[in-house]
Amino acid sequence: MTDSSHFVVTASCADRPGIIAAISRELVRHDANIDECQQFGDPQTGRFFIRAGVHGPVDEDTLRASLAPVADRFGMTWGLFPAQQPVKTLVLVSKLGHCLNDLLYRQQVGSLPIDIVAVGSNHLTFQKLVSSHDIPFHHVPITKDTKEIAEARLLELIDGSGAELVILARYMQVLSPDLCERLAGRAINIHHSFLPSFRGARPYHQAHERGVKLIGATAHYVTPDLDEGPIIEQDVARIDHGYSPADMVVAGRDVESQVLARAVTWHAEHRVFVNGPSTVVLR
């Protein structure tokens, strides 16, 4: 067997001696080489995290069978993924399209390791945009009385499209606790970082009135605790007194798009590990 296969190996478990050695021994048995490796031992939680890029003359089933006993011995939560394989993704959006448009463009030019298999929305605002990218668009209207029916439809879209990741690209609907639990660790949300200071409508106008000098954005995993899930990425843009509320909105949308793209990339490259209420991102 002469062809090389490329994989990503991820694992997390209680920290103890011998973890890296045990994984490496199995890789060596199959003439597989580690060409990229990051690891982190968290002294606060006692957890160890590792992500390794490997290649060698071995197929996925053989490598998985070889690593399984190691995972059992160390009590690992682990994964084995073909490298460079785009993650099937469902994007949800409402009436603000900057994040959606950015994701569509990045996928089109090949700079985002995802495959957007469908877009769902509670409005028809971006139907033409999505259709122009030859991606199925699904209108799922939601009212207070139809929320349960709408979420059942969203689950049908996720299951039917084979989506492994769900992105809330400024999807202005609160997911039910049940749906949050079902999407645990595979749904990413983006929002401005004015929370909790400026809640509700017109947060940029509230921030302008208070003379805010930093505009930020946060990408995090979705949990039943609204906007408080494990944070994947954040960033800020500096502003000054010369910015109008409209200028602040423009700056904020730029930051949101960039932060979301980085969070999605790291998730799709299997670099993000949930560590209690936080995350470990092995870049």
C-alpha cells in the first residue's frame, strides 16, 4: 500500500502520563507520520486535549480500529476525521445578511472548510441571494404559536441535509432548550459583544450614547443559556467620538463577519474542544 491518507485525530481525557506515547505507538505501527500536533493540559480542570494531523499508508477503518483500544484505556472522547473534508453546514438567518453573505463568498472562493448544504430563514429576504449560489433555501416562518412546529421543521432540514454544523448567522430567534440540547457542540451563534450592558433593541445607539470606544463580537456554541455558551472566538474594533451610530453598525458587522468565519473555520478543522463552560482552541 503506497498511497498516503490524511486524517485529523482529536482526543480529550483526564490528564495522565502516556497519552501521547500511546497514540504515537499506534500511528507508528501503520507507518503514519504526525505532521501537525497541538496539545494542552488544563491545570484547572485536569483535562488533556490533543489534535494531531497525520498521514500514512493506512485507511480510516484500520486506523480507527487501532486507536479505539487506546481511547478506551484512557477514557477519551475522541474523533478521527479525513483531513480537507468540508463539513456539511446548515445556515440560519433572519433579516441581517452580512454574516450570511460573508460565509457564502468565503465558501465560493474556497477559503472556508464547509459545504453549505442549505439555508433556512424565518423571512424571504435572502432567498434570491442564496439561490444565486445554487444552494437550497427554505422559508420556515415562526410565530409564538408555531415555534414548536417551526423547530420540528428545522430538525427535518438538519437531518435531511446531513448537516453536521448549524450556524446562526444573525438568526434572530431563541432556540428552545430541547433544540439547544440536540445541537450541543454543533451549533455556533454570533452576536455583538455589548451584552450584557446593552440588551434589546438598538444596542449600537445605546452604546453611542454611553461613548463606547470598542466594538466587539462573540462567536460561541449555542446552549439553553441565551448568549452564554462556550466562547470560541472574539475580537474588537476601536472607534472614537466621531463615529455615528450608523458608522458603529457598519464596524460591528465587519467584526461579526470576521469572528464568525474564524470560529466556523476552527470548528470545521476540528480545533475546538468544549471544556466545561469554556473552550480550548488548538490552532
